Amino acid sequence: MAGLLAFWWRQDARERKEAELFKRWANATVWNSDPSAKIVVISRTVEDVATLSDGVVEIEAVLTSDSPVVAEAGWYLLITGWTDAQDRAKPGESIAFGPAEILDSFPPHTPEVVDRLRGRGDRPPRLASRLLGLRGL
């Protein structure tokens, strides 16, 4: 019985963590009132310089040491002033982003979690559906 309770508690904790991540992502993408803010992905990092991409434009950026984000490739950042940074960016030069510009950060698996919680994407079969041989339960 204790093992079953521990399993349920772990699953509930994981679901609460995913729901919080989903809420933060929705606040950053759908409910964000800042028109200059954009979610960008860290495409690669070399020493102190990270290459940020929004799918159209890539900007080399220096993430300051006091910024509260993980500067690893694959992470997503919500950056305010992204449209201004595109205008200021010159080839071969880096732009500095600090804690004032970086509003939030998301781990690499966030889009997959959001798609799964919205009912899109790959959904692995649950225990009951595996036992009964059904899909989609």
C-alpha cells in the first residue's frame, strides 16, 4: 500500500510541476502584453557567448553573470526588447542581455509538455489502455 501511495504522490508531484511549467509558458506566449518580448532558443553556446534564435534571426548574445538562467543549448528564454535587439545587432558583435531583459527561462522539453497537456503530440498509452490493448485512454 505504501508503494502505491508513493507512486501516486510522485505522479501527482510531476503533474503539478508540468502544470506550473505549462502556465508559465502560456503566460509568456499567449498572455504577454509586451510586444517586444519574444521566446527565443539558445541554439549554441561558446564560452560566454550564446547564439539566440527566434526561428528567423540569430543574434550572438552575452548573458551576464548575474542573469538567473541556465545558458545551455536548447533552453528557451523569454526576452523583452528582442525586436530592438534585432535592430541593434551587427554581424560579428554580441549584445548583452541581463536580468532586466530575461524575464523567464524554460527547459528544452517545454514545447513537448505543452503539446501533450493541450492534447496534441505523442501521448504514450496509460496502464489501463496497455492492459486492455486500447489507445487513447
